[in-house]
Amino acid sequence: MPSHNVGQPQTLPAPTAPETTQLPLLIVDDEPPILELLQETLEDAGYTVLTANNGREALTIAQRQPLALVLTDVMMPHMDGNLLCQRLRADPHTQHLPILLMTATRFAMISNAATATIAKPFDLDALIALVRRYYPAGDERSA
């Protein structure tokens, strides 16, 4: 018969929290002040953020680093946001990514491969809401 030590503290293994890995989102813009503002805003909202200055740089990052979402400007040098969007959709490793296009002009040609668009200038709260809407399921930050 097992003995019980009454009054003695019982040592139980500590519960382990499920391991969560948050994939970063990628912000692409050729204007440093906008890039910095978006990075700070989204990091403050709890996201891990990577940045790129143009579509070429963004494509290189996306091919090397798993991402959760891409937020990109349309008008940029070297590779614009529309072409970036098309290239990401053509790659089996990135075709699933939500792609949010930011545009300063309502007359810009917008790729139909984009998940959503937001007009510049934008309200930062609206931008955060859009990112939350399309960030993949499993995001554990409170809305």
C-alpha cells in the first residue's frame, strides 16, 4: 500500500505552454519615413516585422524567409508592387501569402493578384485592422 505524506507539499511537473512561432510580416516601401512609421506601428501592435526598400529586395526575402503576410507599396523603383505580387503568386512557396497593396493614387493599375488594397494616406488604425483581418489564423494577439 503506497504511503501518503499528509501535509507535505506535492511536487507536480510545471505545465508547459504550447510553443508558438509567429511568422513575420514583410513591409515593402521605397520611402524610408513611411517604412519606419509602418514598422514601428505594426511592431507596437505585436507583429514581427521585416522590411524591404523595393520589390526585388522583397522577393529575395520572401524566397529565403517564411512570411505570414506582405504589405507593399505599388509605385517603387526596380520592381513595383504589382510585379512583386505577380511573382509571389507564381512561386509555389509564396503563392499562399496574403498581399496587401498600398497605393497613393486611385488611378494606379492594381494587380488582381493582390488580396486587398489600402489607399495612401491611410489611417493607422485602419491599416492595423486590415493586417489583423488577413494575418493567418493562429495569431494569438488580442484584436
